Amino acid sequence: MMEDACERLTEDPQIDARRITVAVKDKEITLDGHVASRFEKREAEDCVEAMTGVNHVQNNLRIAEPGDGPGMSDRAATRG
């Protein structure tokens, strides 16, 4: 389930998954990290919530401040 979630986040053109970590426990997916906008935060949640077998998505993503850390262009979700 974690691999599928990471793959979906990475392949979604609306999401820059470089600073998103994914954890899975008991059919619950937890998203942590930073995204660029509220839209991207909601899109990430919707993306993994649509997966078969997911009972709940805990979205702990935060909106990054301008100039906060490195650029968000390397598109790869990480596993937590």
C-alpha cells in the first residue's frame, strides 16, 4: 500500500511530492511534510484516499513558507 501511495503522489502532475513522507499502518495512510499550497495539500489527500483498501488518511501536510528550504521540484515521495 505504501508503494502505491508513493507512486500515485509522484505521478500526479498537480503534486510536487519531493517533501512528502508517507506512512501506512492498519489501512491508514499518514502524510507528513510540506507542500506549496492548500490545493496541493488537498490534492495529495484525495490522491491516496482514492486507493483501494484505505480506511483513513491523516493529512499532516503543512503549507511551506516562501523561500522555506530547498526547491520543491525533485518529484519523489519518501517513505516514513
